Amino acid sequence: MIWQDHRIIAGGLRDQACADLLAARFLLQSRKFTINNQSTTFTHVVMAKCQQACEKLLKGYFLHTDRSFDPTAGHRPMTDTTELTEYQLQKRESFFVTVNRGNSGIVTELKWIESHAPHRPRPLIGNNPAPLAALPPGLRFPEWHRDRVRYDANAGELIVSDRITRDERQELLNVSADPAYNVAVNQACDDANNKGGLAQPLHIIPANSEYPFWSAAAGVLVTPAHGLDPRGHGIRAMKVTLAFFRTLSRSDPRPYTGPLESFFDQYSLSSDLDAFPET
């Protein structure tokens, strides 16, 4: 997809990102409310608006320099690369290096914020074995496999216990050309990806800013308004969002980033609770 007037769209994304940041700043409060006998705050809105502000600012940055970038694809540009071209992936990695140079560790924190954007939980699908007499000599699974793919030497089975993406399957196939191994990989992945009907436990629901999720600490399902707190989540999200905006305000290209300096000249923003911005 090629956009007409892509820099106009990019500027609109940047300006909306600033509006989202202001909304988050106004709601970063210590004030509490009670809903159904539970103490609640506005922290979930702070988290959501910080995530949306970072998302829009980053998408606008990419679109300003690349009219083929699609800002409508997905809501997690820091971690989801499925819609990016090879050129855009390289641009993204270069951008991460630049941002981290301005503020070490900021990319890790941005990914933490993005992890709280609503997304489907990874379902538990049980074990999906495929017969394989032995692993090819010297075979090592890709780093991401963890407990998702393993080999049971006693049973003579390759076992997949999670849904596997197309790219992940190809990585598994690429580690060996052994025909028996490739057949086992394809069978186990097909079985895992097509499996359904298992009732899912609540504890697979990850923390997010929109929907009830499982709190490992409390051992119960909580709402974001109750499970996210101003100091542990709100202040942290505001700090990294402000750092990201300020780092970008000192970067290129200036036609896109320059207005961020004017924004901070107009609004004195901090990550302190109850410190409302003054114009």
C-alpha cells in the first residue's frame, strides 16, 4: 500500500500521540474509587494512553520516512513485525539503536508498555507428539522454543505444545535437512495448530489495560482498574513515555520531530502523581 500525502498522516499521528500523552498525564492520580467493594484507580487508562501515544508517535515516524508503511496494521509496532517489509525491519532496528543511544534501556521499557496492549492469550493445547526415532546428530532447536518444542528420547517423539507460526515452523525445518525430522516437525506443528476445543484456564490471560486478567500475585482474576496501581504501573509508564517523546524531539527528521519541542515548551510534564500540567 502506498499512501498519498503520507507526511500529513504522519503529522496527524504525532499530534494525536501528544493528545494521548496529555490525557495520561491528567489521569496519573493517587485518587481512589470503590466499585463493587474494590478499590480502583485510573491507572489502566494511564497505561492505555501511554501505550497508544508511543504507538502513534512511532508509526508516524515510520510513515514520515516511508510512504509504504501501513499505520493501520496492528497495535504493537515495538514487538509485532509480521506486517513489516525487510526494509522496514532494518529501519526499525536502526531506530531502536538511535533511541537507546539517547536513553539506555528505553526500548525494553517501551516493549513493557506495549505488552499491556490487549492481545489474545496464548492457549494451552496440550502435547502434540509425532514419531521420530532419533534427533539428527548435533541438532539444536531455535532459542525461542523453550518448552514449546521438545524431544522425548524415551518415547521417540518430537512434541509440540504450543501453536507455531509459519516463520517459527520454517526455523525448525531449517536446523536440519533430515527427512524424518522434517516430517515429524510438520506433523506435530499441524496437529498443534489445528487443535481446539480444550477449556482454557483463567491463568493464561496476561496483564493488560483493557480486560480482566489473571493476577499471579493475588491468585485471582482482577480488573485492570483494580489490578494496576499508580506507583507500580502508572508512574513507570509515564516515565518511559516522556523519555521516548523527549528523545525523539531531539532526533531527525526535524519536520516530524520539531513540533515535539514546542509541545514540551507549552506543557511542563512530569511523572509525579497529581502533578497536573499547566499551560
